[in-house]
Amino acid sequence: MHPRFLTLAAVCGAAALLAPATLPATAARLAAPADPGSAPAAREGGVRAADLLAAVRGCRQISHGRYRSDDGARANIPVCGKHGAVHWKADLDVDCDGRAGRHCNRRTDPLFYNKTAYQQSDGRQLSAERLPYVVVPGASRIWKPARSGIRGGTVAAIVHRGKVLYAVVGDTGPSDLIGEASYAAARALGINPHPVRGGAAGEVTYILFPGTTARPIESHRSAVAAGEAAARKLLRAH
């Protein structure tokens, strides 16, 4: 759960930043996360990013209001539904919460929180460094994710600049903000994953598949297999 209530200037002044390095990595080897900026494009499954975007073009709004991408931003992001999928388009803020590691800890992230809304099958907190996950807003009058079938482990496809990454719902955030994913998700998409100076300003599409779950939640392989099947089903419906 990442509150994101500090300004960037305050965060930068408080953070002890890591110097970037270059380590080889692929989206399939998330157990050995690279430093900011070193990850290649995510290439998972055979569904093209363009086809997924075409399948969710337009918006049948299912939220009762709109979300902001960051504190102080306009509330202009609706949650949409189409052919059984839930989707929105926003920025990507980096969530480092959960099990502390080399890149995600109180030293690198002044807003670090050592718990996630959902836990691994062994009871441990999720690792933002290792597991690609998306963050959904906390339940509010705007939208209650659970009523749309969105729960911990629900599979998602994140689409960014021609890349597709499958992930799970792993954490919840502020009830009025949207557009956040884990360090591992950002890195696999080729986005700077640093929790303070990383992220993407926009052009990120989140597609969630209610009723499609990775088991166990920490299995990225399960998320890819289930996500690929759900994505192909969405394309057929489109």
C-alpha cells in the first residue's frame, strides 16, 4: 500500500538514491532484478500490444467517478469495462512495497511500506522487486474493485509502447489515485523502476481479467499462461 502523499521535491530531498547500474535481465528472469533502466522490452506470449489496445478501444465507464494519476492532478481517469475485461489508461508510478530487498527498502523509498494488501501462498509479503503486480485503488464511492471481480491474484496485462507484460493484482493504493505497478513490472517494461525518480508519465494501459487468477499469486509463470488465454478470449470477443 503506497500512499504517494509526498511531493516529488520532498521525496527527492529525503531519499538516499541508488546509483544506476547495468545488469542483464529478461522479463522471464524476474528473480534477479536489474537496476533502473537496464531491462529489455517485455515479450510475453503471442498476443500483440496493438491487438489488445484495439480490443479495449473506447470506454464504457463502470466507475462512478474518475481518478487522479497523482496528488494535485485532475480527476480525469475512468475505469472502463468491455467484453468482461476491466481497463484504464494512466501513468505508471512505481510501487516498492512488500518484502524489503536491495532496491525496495526504506533507504531507497521514503514511502516504503513493508506490507502488501495480498500475500504469497507461504504467508510472506509479496516482493515488488521480483513479482510484476499492479496496484488497484482502495474501495470507495468511485469504484469498488471487488464488485467488478477484481481481487488479489487477478491477472492483468500491462501495455506500454508496443510491449505486453502479464501481472497480478498485488496491492491496493489510495482510494482516489490510479496508475501504479511494482518495481519488477516497471523494469520488465523497460521503464525506470526507481521508486522516486522512475515511472512513466502516461500511455500505460492496464487490462484486468476478472475471474482469471494466478495460482499461486507469486507465480509469474501462472500469470503469463492465464493472461495469455484471457487475452486471446478478449480478442475473440472483440
